[in-house]
Amino acid sequence: MAEALSLVAYSDLESQVEALERDGYVYFPNVLNAEEVAELRATMDRLEPIEESLDRHSTPENGGSFLNKVINNSFNRDTLFLQYLDRPGLIDVVEAVHGEDCHCIGMQSWLTGPGRPDQRLHTDWLPISLPEDVATDPRVKIPIFITTAHYYLDDLYEALGPTKFVPGSHRSGRSPAEDTQWNGAKEQSILCNAGDVVLFRSEVWHRGSANRSDQTRYLLQVHYAKRMITQKFPPYLNRFQFDASILAQLTPRQRRLLGDHRPSNYD
Ligand SMILES: O=C(O)CCC(=O)C(=O)O
Ligand SMILES: [Fe+2]
């Protein structure tokens, strides 16, 4: 039997930051209401992939083994996505851990259909690898370089392919090999509801799991980082362009999150 991840909603900023540092993730219930979930899903359905932006859209009809639709730079495709750059509550935690000059390094709409296979347990990025006794020494505090906000747009259940986390595993100092647990904690399923968000640091061991249902899973991923970590808005070498009509609608905070920074080191 798969275990369910403990989802505790901390209401103050200090406890939310502590959760990210201690557990590797922090949970935000009911960030979106049912209408917002429906609108986001419908917009994701409408978006057409742009091959040059490394978007993907394979389906059983076009020869893929399952539906896999990934739209990069979603903030640049529809103004609806802009509010998910700096959603109140969440953005305060992001700025607290990455600094006030932090930015968004990517945003993807992601649809995964029936037949999507299990992923292997992984870290999205391990900034610093350390011997375990060093990594677990309470005097050692690794800065949080990258986080991802998962906006879940379905009520999750085991067959739909929830994300699985090994809580606390960011303190292992390494990426998993064949491990399925760390320090006594097994991998656990995020069984949250549509409209809930989980923000997690890039070093926590996690994986997407197989979709054994007959339903497509909808997920919005928003990646954040310290300002010194590069933004990943493909295509590269001067080919990514902000849509002018979307740029015109950004608030000052959203402009900064997309890269309009005050000059600093190396500028
Ligand atoms: O699909 C998921 O739930 C997580 C996916 C993931 O961790 C990844 O693609 O790096
Ligand atoms: Fe991942």
C-alpha cells in the first residue's frame, strides 16, 4: 500500500519556511477555487505546442504511447498565467527563501494521460553534494537555490499518478541511486485536492508516478530560484521573445520575477 504524504497547512510565514527547510516541501491548501481550476485547465487544453520552445505534445493518435503535453513559458502564452507568478501567500515564502531579487526560472503547463509510466526517484537539481554526516550536521544549512510550485488541478488519487516525495531527503547530501527511502522515511504520495499547491526544493527526492486511471492529470509547474541561477526560457540565443501584449500587463513585481532586475553584481 502506498503511503500518503502528511500535508500540514502552516499559516504563518516562519513555519512555512521552516517546513521547506526541515521537510523539503510546504503545502498550501485551496490556493485556487473551483472556477480558477476549471479556467486554467481549459486554457491548458487550448494551448498549442511551439516546437522551437521545446514544447511537447505526444498522443496515442500521433504515435506516442500516452498523452504528454508540456507547454514551456506558459506565462508568455496567456495573461491568465501571470497571476500564478506571484500568487499571494506563496510568493512570500518564495521571496523569503530565495531573496527579494529572486525570479521565476520556468513555468510549464503539463498534461499527462493514461499510460504515463513511473518516473524514477530523483532530485531536480542537487546544488551541492556532501557526505551524509556533513549534510545532516545541524550546523550545516544549505541555501535553498531552486524551488518548484506544483499547482495540482485534479483531486489526486493513487491511480492518477500522484507525485511521490521522500520527506527530509534533501538532507541526504546526494541524489538517490536505487534508494526508495531515506533515514527511515519511505516515498509517500501527494494526495491533495484540485486547487492545492505544494512548493518543494530541488534536492528533495521525488518522482511522478504511473497514470493507471482513464483520466488526464493537469499540473502547472512554476520554478523559482535565487537571482544568480539562470532563467530557462527556451528557445535560447536571442530567440525567446516576450509577447508584447503580455509584457504590457505585468505588475512591477511580475516584471522582476520575469527578469527585469535592478543592476547588481556582474551587471
Ligand atoms: O509528474 C510529477 O508529479 C512530477 C514530475 C517530476 O518530478 C519531474 O518531471 O521532474
Ligand atoms: Fe522532478
